[in-house]
Amino acid sequence: MTTLNMRDAAEDGRRHYLTGLEAGQRARKRLGIAELDRDGFPVKVVVPNEIHMITPTFFIGMFGPSVDYLGGADGFMKQYEFDCTPLMHRQIRNRVRSVTV
């Protein structure tokens, strides 16, 4: 299983709030998310406690194409397992739904 740390999604590695469509798109490219989608192997996404929020626009930029590529929310959640607090997990589920609506 590949592990992806959302700390690496922050351009400076120190941001507590991940915001902006373009920043999400840059993180997607920098972290090779499209390649992970195509590989089809499970990916563990670690969201450390210092990441307080992932905005809908950032999530769409980083993972929106993945949700589409993997056939929607169910396919995405089968390939991407999020290791985070319960509050962050609710945020992520809401972000996935925002892509599929």
C-alpha cells in the first residue's frame, strides 16, 4: 500500500489549512495522484493533526479527477483510505460528495 502524507500537499509543508483549487491541482501534480489512480493499488492518505481543514476547492483540485476516474465516491473511497481524526474524516466524506454532486 502506498502512503501519501497530506503534509506534503502543503507547498511549504507547514500550512494548517489547505485551500484553493490551483493549490490542490499543484499538489495533485507534485504528488503524482493521477499515476496512483491508474496503478489501482490502495493508497493510505495520512492527514496529520496539524492539518485543520481541507477546503472543498483544494480537495476538488487534488482529488476531483480521481473521484471521476474511479467511478464516483464508492470507487474513490475503496482505493483511498484516509487515516485522520473523526472530524477530518467527516470533512473528507463531505468533500467527496461535493465532487459527485
